Amino acid sequence: MKTNHTLFIVLTLCVLFNSCSSDNNSDPQIPIQDISERESSCSDFIGYSGAYWDFVNDVVIPFAAVPEVPNIASEFVHSQLPITLNLPSGYVALEAEYPEIGPDSKGVEVVNSNNSVRFTWVPPSYAPGQYIVSEDFIPWIRFLLEQNYGLSGDPTEICSELTQRDAFGYPQEINTEVLSFGNFIAQSWVLTSYLDEGTTFVIALSVAHETDYEDVTESLFLPLHYQLYMNGLGSQRDQDGDGFSFLVDPNDSDSNVPAN
Ligand SMILES: [Ca+2]
């Protein structure tokens, strides 16, 4: 990987957005629970922090309603990718390029004014003919933390999980970490899926000051995940209706892909 990191910034398109919707929990099997008191599979994390951890590890969370940002202040529309985000006040979204991952790798970064909060999103990307393991992206995540937050040395690992499975007929890995360094908490999530002899990967990295992490997780990180790829509370988007979700499909606009 190259060591330079370039962000191409395009001014956020700010459009007032004054509607919001809520999906009630329609699954009677999932009792609604007070998330703020909920324990998680990461023993040091309760509440929304723990719910976020469980959510990226594919645990169904008993939210009473789809997580949404409070007081939507602006709408961001990516100029090249099909990404639209509703943002609360105090945040902007920036178009980003990640040459360390690949020459065409693009994504979005949501940040606040003093960079004490940052959400990095590398949308589902397909690498044909390659089998890429999730571990390969961990150095890049460390690199982002070095670049943006001055991480030096090894951060303290609060929780980490590597899930390798073949439950859907193709190999998949979920690689998650929660790290502590300085006054910051960072949660990373890498999902790799091997289909059609290539790898689809998606990455999210969420960073906030430790004193704000719980609130920011509730008001920003979780709502952004729901905006990016969830349909209501329990299912992931599948644009072409082929049964492969947006997160794993090499081409979610063509129901003939993947072939397997
Ligand atoms: Ca699909």
C-alpha cells in the first residue's frame, strides 16, 4: 500500500430536509428493549456503544424504531457514488479517495468541525479475481488513525472479533475491533465476501472522543449505517432483488450477478 493519503473534498451540498420517518419494530419475536441499559457481547460496552458493536457483528438489536439522526440539518449527495446521507447539524460529509486500497477506491467521510468525530465509509467494492482476507485491511485502518488522530504505537484493544463463515453458500468474514487510544474510541468493521471468484469488501471506521462515544453512536454512527444499507429494522438493502444484499453483491444493479 502507498503511504500517502489524499482526500478530495467536495463541498457538501446542503439542502434542508424536513421530513423523517420511523419504522416500528414489526417482528413480534424481537422484544423491544431499552437500549441505553442493554449489555452486549463486548463486555465493557453497554448501551448504544454495545448495540453498535453487536449490530456490526450481525446480532439483531431490539430497537424500538429505525435509528435516525436527530434534527436533520443537511443532505449530502456524493457526486460519483450512489450515496445520500441526511446529517445532523455540526457535521459535513466529504468525498474521499483511498489510493492505499486501490486506484479507484472512493468513499465518504462524515466529520464535525474539530475532527473529534469521524465516520469513514468505504462502500461495497468488488475486486474481481482476488481473494482478499479481512485482515489485509487492518493496517490501512491503523494508518487512518495515525493520519487523522496521531495514533502511534499499538492502541488498547477493548474488543475484537473475527467471524469466518460459509452460512450463505459463500465464504465471508466479519472483522471488528474496538480500540482505545489517547482520549478516543474507534470501532472498525470490515466485511469481506467471496463471490464469482472475487471479493466484495466494505469498511466502516467510527471514531469519537471517549466521553462522547455513546451519544455519537446513538445520534450518528448507527443512523448512518441504517441510511447506507438497511431497509427498516431487520433487513439489508437488495436493489436488484437477487437475494444477495447490497453489502455482498458484486453488482447490486444486475440480478444475474453473482452467478453462484
Ligand atoms: Ca442484490
